[in-house]
Amino acid sequence: MSDSKIAAYLAEHPKMTGVLFTMMMILSQAGTVIATNGNGSPGP
């Protein structure tokens, strides 16, 4: 999709802008949580 098609779609569906923004925020937070909890601990 070109940028103009995406812009036109978002102009026709303004609620989708909020949905996409919320999804991006959740994904960025999830990445941080996974990176923090992904640390391994040394074995016994």
C-alpha cells in the first residue's frame, strides 16, 4: 500500500487511527517486558 492509500483509509476511518496507536503502544511495552524478563540466570 502506498502512503496516500493509507492516509485516505485513515481519513475515512478515524477510529482506526486510535486503534493503530494503541496497538503500537502495547507492542512497544510488550517488547520492553520481554527484554527485561528474558535475562537468563546461571545454572546451579
